[in-house]
Amino acid sequence: MKNIRKPFGLGTIVAVLAASPLHADTTQTGPSVYEIDAGVLFTIVNQGASSWLWSWTDSSGAFTNIEDPTLVLTAGETYLFDNVASIHPFAITDDTLPVSGTDGNYFRDTTDPGVINDAVLSPTADFIDDPAPAIDGITWSLTNDDVGIYYYTCMIPFHPGMTGKFEIVAGAPSCQADLTNDGLLNFFDVSAFLSAFALMDPVADFNDDGQFNFFDVSAFLTAFADGCP
């Protein structure tokens, strides 16, 4: 499933950054491989016509000018991309883009504009970020349907070295009974359920039938007993 980019402004960036530091975590799993498990804002510049340089910040700290990394992103999260390069259009493509090489040193094996354009995620305009300040960036909201391999590249045909890889991995299963969203199941979740049930809050409609009755209580107790992943 291909996602739609919507331009983002200051409010969106602030909201993502406000939520991310408590949860986002970057783990470097190889010389040029970074696993990022929650939404962050990536700032992207260029190193001549040879590489992209990536910067982002999360609870692990600041990562600055990382050259053409392989980025492992998690389904269920939203990632923002802001291209502040001077003349290089940044694009996200599917795995039909002809690419060879290894992590940190991928190359696009074509200079054919038609082949490059055909590989860009659709709608094409939503996954191309022209140099600042032409547009406001790319927002990529990932689902488990998006699990797989993708690439990023420069749309200028004769800049094949400005290419790298995304790997999208499945998100952790949700924990439906964790109504306090603290990763734990305890009295506070039971209290939250009872309060929501009394108010007929949709969060307490555990069997999703639009009614509030014994079946919702039973479904909550089952989910609570199952625990969190």
C-alpha cells in the first residue's frame, strides 16, 4: 500500500517532536544501518552530487550528517522528511528501482528518467521533495501493508550515487487493554475501562459493535488476561 504525503507545517513538526523523545529510539545495527522505532523528523542535505547527509534527533541523541544510511523504519509510525539541499530533488521509491551495492554505498543502476519516475511511490508528486523552499517535505505514514524494501534517490538522472535503502519492518502488536498507554497492565487500566464504560466512551466498546454491555466487559477481561506483547 502506497501512502500519500501531505505538506507539513510547524504545528505538525512540533507535534511529532513533542511525542517522539519519550518513545523514539535509534539503534545502530551495522556500520551504515540505523533502526528507528518511532516517528522522527529527518533533515536531508547533500554532499556534492555523491551522497545524501541525514540528521535527526530522538531519545538516543542527535545523529548528524550520516552519509547515505540504510534506515530501518517501523510500521505504525509516521516519519517526516525535509530536504534542505540546494538543487537536488529527493524521492522515495519502491524496490523496482535498479540499485546495487551495500549499506552506505548503494548506487542507482540507471540514468533513465522514465525508469526513475516509474519507481517513485505514487502519487509521484507526494513522494518527491524538491529543494527547499519549494515544498514542505514528505510525510510517510507506514502500516504493516508497507513492510518491505524501498529506496531513496536523487531525481537528477546523472547523480546515481545519491541513493540509499529503507527497510520497513512490522510494528509491535497493539496491547488493547493498556488504556493508560504506559506499557503495563494494572489497576489503572481497569479503572480507565470502567470510567470509559460508564461514559459510553467508544474506547470501551471492546467488541466494536456500537453497544456497551457484558460482551465488552468480557472482551476487556480477555485482553487484560492475555497481557501485553
